Amino acid sequence: MSLFKLSEQDKHKEDWCETLFGKKVRFPREFTEAQLRRLTTDLLMQHDRIIRESADIIRDTDDEAARYERIDLMRMNYYEGMLRLRPFCSDEQQLVIEEARKIVESVL
């Protein structure tokens, strides 16, 4: 048994930070819930913007290579990134993810 076992709340913060930053964070307890919520919202908004811009490019371009590159970028990098954040999202943030899903499906 580990001497320094994390509480459920600390484990949740550790997982949340790792999902946000893409790597283990040295001191996840230093982040407040409000900070993590704000960072999650910021990341979701950034991903949403890129998904919307990519969808516009996909609809407007005649270049098949550019279209496929944007589809992969949009789906693999940004939409899937949003899905990884889903367990940590509020109801409002879940709506952003749902709207992104509709946009992704509309261009596939």
C-alpha cells in the first residue's frame, strides 16, 4: 500500500490536468476547480473555432487533398480532443461538444 495515496478528488484533478495539458502535471492539486473549468472552456472554444474553420474550408475548396487533410485534422486532432475532455465538462461545455459533433458529421 502506498504511503501517499491520492484521494478521489485529487485523482480526478490529476486526470483532468493530464487531459488538458496532454501530459502529467507535477502538482495538480495547485489548480482550483474554477481554473480547470476555465481552461477546459478555453480549450473547447479553441477546438470549436478550428473545427468550424475547417468545415468552411472543406465546403469551399475544390482541392481534394486539402479537403481530406482538413477532415483528418478536424476529426483526429480537435474533435477527439473534445471527446477526451467530456468526462470533465459541465452541461454547457457538453453542448459545445454536441455542436462540434454536428459540424463534423455535416462535412463527412
